[in-house]
Amino acid sequence: MEHFCPKCQSSMIRIPANPYRYASGNNIYTSRATLIGKIPAVRYVCSRCGFVENWIDTKEDLEKIKKAFM
């Protein structure tokens, strides 16, 4: 599925998360124990204007975030 920039409608480039690199990238921590509750966020970057969005890839990870913060 292709994503389009909400600002300029150009295509977005997917930058995959790397869950194996500690403290790298955009992570959401659902626990005080950082190695246990780390959920990686996938970044999308606009190929024209540079706008950046973060997405959670799986419904399972999204449910973990809901449980931790709602």
C-alpha cells in the first residue's frame, strides 16, 4: 500500500524500524524496563517536502500501546 503526504500529496518513503538496535530510531516504551516494552515505530518520509510520519506496523503492537496508555 502506497502512502501519500498529507501536505503535498507526493509519495512517502518507508523507513523500516530496526527492533534489534537498542535505543535507536523512534520507539515507544510501554514499560519502565526498556528492553521489554519497546515497540518500534516505522517512519514515512515525503519524497518531495520532507514531512515525516510515524506508524505502528502491527495491530498487536498497537494493542500493547493502548493497554499501557489508556
